[in-house]
Amino acid sequence: MIQTLFQVLALEAYMSELWRDAFLLHQRPYGNSSVMAEMFTLDNGRISVIAKGAKKPKSKFFGVLSPFSKLRITYRGKSELKTLTNVDKEDIFSDSFSKLSYTLLYINELLIKILPQGAPQKELFNLYDKFLLEIKTSNEIDIILRRFEIDLLEMLGYGINFINEVDSGQSIDADKLYDFVPELGFKESPNGIFNGKEIISISKLDFENINKKKFKSLTTMAIGYSLDGGDLKSRQIFKTLKK
């Protein structure tokens, strides 16, 4: 019995030390020389880790823990707060704080808000991985971001119905106007801000002729509803920059 217990403990320790794909979502100082980080891992979803001594220049973690870069990590521990043991970068993201950087900060904050601790989210991890690859190499930042938000809402169970009007159940008419009600969908209105043609185009992932401001207002309302009306700090940063 004792031998079996030791074998189980040894297996758990071995499993926790396996290399795992991960992204850094957020980090903050922990004590004088360490860092506490929120990581999004392929196998275990969002986890909290301590990188001991990470602020020391001679630390193996120094300068390696960077957001928006795909990482390979190992960690150990049974509590919610794990200890980071190794980090290796698969790719490197380097960019001054431009519109792209703030966009990525917004997405990371959004993921921290919605991801439960320790629950595998492989589909969402792969979606985020794909999003980072696309947005780093494209000039269409707004469109890629909106598409990610729509896919994210679908995964969370807040998917937008682009097909039917909420009251009648009839198909969206290209020649009519609609308002968007976050908890319901598109509602026909003579003074609606969305025309049916735009809604149909979005449903077909055809974003070429979509008004970007209206598209952003749509996903902002839907994301806000999924957060129970809570706002994100990164949005406040955007508002400050625009003033």
C-alpha cells in the first residue's frame, strides 16, 4: 500500500514536469525577486505560477516570460499556485506599444476574465494560437480581432444569431434595418443601426464592405453582456489614448 502511494506521488510529480505549450496572459511582482504569472496552457487551461527569482538578471526566467509569444513550460505543485521550473520560447513577439500591442493586451485581459482556473480549454487555446499567428502578419487587425471575438462568443455559449430576427423568427432581410439586443439578437427596427445586408455578410464571414465602427459596437455589446456588464482596464487605456 505504501509502495503504491509512493508510485502515485512519483507519477504525479513526473506528469507535472512534462513540457507543455503555454501563453503568458499576465504577470506581476511577487516578493522582492519573483514573479507571479497567469498562464494559458494547452493541457490544463489557465494556471497561476510563481517564477522564483525571475527578476534577477542571472535567473533562467529573466527576459523569457513575455506575453504573446508561444512558450514551452514545466511546473510542479498540487495547489492552485504552481511553481514554474523551466521556460523555453517557441517564437518571439517583438513590437513597440502600437495598436497591435493594445489589441493583444485586451484579448489577454478578456481571457483572464473568462477562463476558469485549471479547466482544459483546448479548442480555445488553439483559437488563440491561430489568432496570434494571423494578427502578427496581417494588416487587417480590426477584422481578425472581430472574427476572434465572434468565435470566442460562440465557444462561451453567447454566439450571435445572424440568421433570424428575434421576434418573428424570419430570416434576416437584406433590405431591412435592425437593432442588436445582446441577450436576444437582431430585432427589426425602422431606425436600426444595422442593415440586413451587413448582418448577412457577417454571417458569411464576408467582412470586406462592413462598417468597422458598427462591427466593433456589435462585438463590444455582446462581449459586455457575456461579462455581465463588467468593463476591461484595457478599454479604459484605449479611451485615454484617443483623448
